[in-house]
Amino acid sequence: MSQETAEGPGQRGGTGRSAAALDEVDRRILDELARDGRISIRTLAERVHVSRTNAYARVERLLRDGVITGFAARVAPEPAGLGTSAYIALTIRQDTWREVSAELARVRYVEHVALLSGEHDVLALVRAPDNATLRDVVLDRVQHIAGVLSTRSWLVFEEYHGAHSPWA
């Protein structure tokens, strides 16, 4: 179960075909995999009350349909040496999303990027070792990307995963 898709920034997922609607077993599979992506097919099948063959076929279908996009370890930023986190809102020229997102994907410490509607066009989550590195990321890298008109930063003081996430 260690497959990953290679989808680049600014690209849409999927192959143009409609994925089948998820049923209750699919949802339970996703819930279990979100809790532990290293779970064996045998244990997964036992937990969701299906055969191993059925569990394997469903996981393969969820991968093929792009519902599951890969498996990864969840890393705690601070113990891993990334003690400063911030959300950076970018205002960009309206015709530059693909170029800006491709450049942001190359910036070290940028963990997540989203295209938005509203006051700002892009929101990026940056996790850096310290404030000086965060400053360099924003002032020397992000603000110098062609198409970026302005940035606004919000430091993260504390964070947690929601207890009512649909997949955790």
C-alpha cells in the first residue's frame, strides 16, 4: 500500500472519469487508513468487517480513483526542528496561479498551498526552524516570485487536529 500519485502543483486531480460514490465500508476503510496508514490489509479487513480480498480490492480502487492519494507519516513540526509556523496570504496577478504555485512548490519550508476566493488569492502554510528563516522565506523567496503582488503573514501560536475530522 505504498503507492503515491505524482500530481504537481496547480494541476487538477483525476482522469476525467467520475469516481464511484463512497459507501459505508469505503468510509470506514478511509477512517482506519487515516488513523494508521501502515495497517495491514488483514487487520484492515478485520476492523471494517470484510474479507481480505474485498479490503484489498477496495483500497486498490480508492487509489486508482484518486480518493487515496498516497500514504505518509504525520510529523510533529516542533520536535522535528520546525518551531515557527505561519500562514502566508498572497495576492497575485490573476493570470499567474499556475506559475506562482509551481514556484511555491520549490520553496523550502512551504508545506501546503491553496488557491482561495476572497480577499487573498493564495494561502500557504510555512513551517521553518525559526523566525529568521521564516523572514527569509517570505521576504527573499515568496515576495520575489513573479506574479506575487503582496503578502500578509499570521504566526501560528498553537495548533491541533480537529477531533471531528471525517478521516481521523
